[in-house]
Amino acid sequence: MITLRILIFSVFISTISIPALIAQEAGDPPIRELGIGIRNFSNDFSLIYKKQKEGDTYIRYEGNLNLIYEQGILVLNLGVQFALEKRKYVGENLKFVRGPGVGLSVLLSSTEAGINRVTPSFNYQLGFQYDINDNFYVGASTFPTAFLSITDAGDSSLGFGINANLSAQVSAVFRF
């Protein structure tokens, strides 16, 4: 009796779920994008991954690395950002891009004082993307950013600072 109930229940669930699974597979898969970016035309490189959420809305994941060696001091700045990106065509191959993002960066220094900094941030992207072809585009964006810096100077003291800046980024991105 229990086996019959399990069989009937399994058939019922299958008849409900199989059409739903087929309908999910029938749609177009989301577009994914992978690229590199350079901020402020310096040695601040970013690896960019974007995934289409729906229509012209994308989720942007970005990891950046900034490495500076000057006068025997090595400074390493690592960061991650997560953002929502909306696009709108303004020309045949040109899109206006905008959207908010949040980030976190960590700065590590090789000085004796051991200066370390953690910086949470909020930014807003404003930029343009130009489609070279269906699989490749270049972009230029600005990022007005507000951030909080928490600094450990190594002498048992913490420093706090609130600041804002404007950075620029150029990028080259492949779609797949």
C-alpha cells in the first residue's frame, strides 16, 4: 500500500516537474562575458566577469590587483566588486552603461610598521560600450566612489577615514 502511494506520488511529481524543466531549458542561456580592465591608466588591472540577469541587465563581478614596488617597499592592493549593470542602446553598436556597485579592497604593505588597510566602498558606473562584433566589445567607464578606510598602522592604533574619488576604466570584453 505504501509502495503504491510512493509510486503515485512520484508519477504526480514527475508530470508536474518535467514540463517545467523542459521550459527552463528551452529559453536562451544567459550571456556571459569575460574581460580585462585598466583603471586610471596605471598598473591597476581588473579581471571582469559579467552574467546576464535578464534583458539588458547584468551582474558584474570584478577582481582587481594593484602591485607597487617603490624604494624597497612592496604594496599589494587586492579588491573585489559586485555590481548591477544596466545597458541601453544609444546607437547601432553603442550602449550607455550604468549601475550601482559595492566593493571591498585590502591593502598590505611590507614596511616595518606593517601598514594594512581595509576599504569597503560604494560606486556607481557611468560609461559606454562599443560592440566590435557579436563576441567582443570595448568599454570606457567612470566610477564615482565613496569609501571608508580602516587602517592598522601596526602600533596598536586604528585609523578611520571617509573619502570619495572618481576613477576611469577602459576594458576589453569577450562574450560567450
